[in-house]
Amino acid sequence: MLLLAVSLSAALGACTSVMGAREGTMEYPGSGAGPNAVPVYVVKDKDTVEALSFKYGVPIQTIVERNRLQPPHRLRAGQNLEMPGAKYVPDSVPDAATASATPGPVKREGLAPPPAQGEAPRSAAPASQPTPLSPASQSVTVPATPPPRFVWPVNGKVISNYGTTTAGQKNDGIDIQAQKGAPVKAADAGTVVYAGNEVRGMGNLVLVSHKGGWITAYANNESLQVKKGDAVKKGQAIAKADSKIHFEVRRSNKTLDPLTVLPAQ
């Protein structure tokens, strides 16, 4: 009954939150939920459709159409959004000090979402992940069609590669060593669909949409030089680097190794 009410309020764009849920959290359907039940996210201040799409791996168009959002797709704190197919993202990533401290009460957000009816139980997500993005199962290899000819966002040594590390963590992009204050360049011409620091664990983040369903991400910048809606040219400075830049390439919300679509340095 509760899930039915949630679905109805989300479809109508209601701003009341899911019962008992905090703003900025995702509520996953329980084992007794109906076949059409989907995860519901409770919007917090400064959330955007683009940032939520990137974080939970749900296409922007799916969020817009499912929740009947009208242009310019502004969200309200406390609003419920249905997020079909949303991936599990840990609410917090404990550091070494937290991990060694005496355990406190178990938080709901720290657990894996309950399995759907008839589905085998799922284990909790890893305690630490390099980025709060889509899991390894969403990774793809280079598509059959030739990708755009991207350029490097900064010149520097790759200090963390794409893929699963020996520690079992998942990196959805690459980390590039950079000189602090150096220009961070757009890998290809496109439109800025997000520029801000509301995506947890990504610092100052820029997302650029390119033709063909491609999106590039530039995270952990020192400062940003573009805003949402800006058209950018290939090689244009869009941010200033910190000591390293996290760079991702996605197509249809699936990640791939940036080194497969970048020229050799």
C-alpha cells in the first residue's frame, strides 16, 4: 500500500518524501513489493536530474518521463523520484579511522537493497569504492562503431587505471596526475549537462554530453570554469586541475576504459 502511494505521488511530482526516509536517500522495494515497484529517491537541496542520472545509472530521459518532469526539470527538496533500475550506491564510505572505531548502530543506507520476490539474497556492496557510480556489471568494452576521437583532459601520468583493483574495488574511469591549476580540457565538443559539487565523492565535477550518446566526466577539480548549458569546443578549458583529475567516459550510462578512446600520450 505504501509503495502504491509512493508511486502515485512521484508520478504527480509531489514534494512530500517517502515515509520515514531522509532527503538524499534511495528507498528500494522490499521482497513483498509488487512486480512494478521501483526504487524511489527523496530529493535533497541542489540535486539535479543530470547528477542523479550519473550517480545511479538511470538515463536522464527515463527519470524525466517516469516522473513527468517539465522543462527545465528543476527538482524540489523532499520530492519523490521513481528511479527504475537504479544501482545501489553506498550512503557513505568509511575512512580508516571510522573503520577502526567501535561499531555503532547499523544504518539502513549501509546495507544492500532487499532482494525482489523470488530473487536470491544479495550481499552488501563493498565497504569502500573509488567512485559512487555504477558497479562493474555495467562496464562495457569498446563498441563496434568507431568512438569519437577524444583528447586528453590533462597531460599527465595515469596513476589509477580503469577496472577492478586487487583490493576488489571498482574504478569507473582513470585518475590522471596533474599540475595544480593546470587547465582541464573538454575531450570533445559538446554541451555541459552538469557542473557542481553535489555528487558525493566527486568534488567539483563537470559532465559533458557529446553526439552519439557519449558523456565524459571530469571530477575532483580545483575549480570550474563552465556552467550547465554551456556549449564547449574540443580542447576548451572547462576547469582548473587539482593534484589529480578523475576522468570517465560513458555511453548509454555504461562505462568503458578511457584509454581505449584516447590517443597514446
